[in-house]
Amino acid sequence: MFNDATTRYIIESLHDRIETLEREAAEINAWIFDDLPKYFEWHPIETAPKDGTRIIVNDPKRSNKTYKTKVLVVFWHKENKEWVSTMSNANILAPTHWMHLPDPPTEEETK
């Protein structure tokens, strides 16, 4: 059916492809088990991005009679050098921890 050269070429090509897939699988595994969990963990507020990125913060000293939650979406205001809530009437006193916002649902997920 195949001559020896063709068979060798097919086998070598398959081995190369398997090696590539194994390397890609290892990279994906590392991202899923090493990097991704860190993305959704609480981090000390000192490590939060101060470039305008919206993040979730925990502010245990927050006092607001309307909103009981101590978790807010905020961003760092460079000129005022303070955390600003995306909710106009929320007071931000002393956030202690932060985490990334999750990605929004895809268009498919919202159907």
C-alpha cells in the first residue's frame, strides 16, 4: 500500500503533531490550574491595578445605609488618587482586597 519512505514520513509527521499537542496541552493545563485560579482570588489592595481598570474590592469599613454590601466595583482615579465606585452614591473608605471582574457572558450565553 505505502512504500517505506511514505510510511516513515507519515509516522514522523504524526510524532511531530503528537509532540506539539502534548506541549499545547501542558500549556493549557498550566493556565487552567496555575494562572486562572489566581485570577479569581482575593489579593491585597496594595497590588491592585491603578490604571483605570474596573475591579471588585472588599471594603469592610464601608458605611452606607442604602447598600449593605461591602463588595463594590471600583476603579482608581489617578487625579484624585482614590478608589471610585461605579455606583455614584457608594462611599469607599478603606478597601482591603481586590479581584478581577469576570468576563461578561458571551452573546450565545445571553440567549
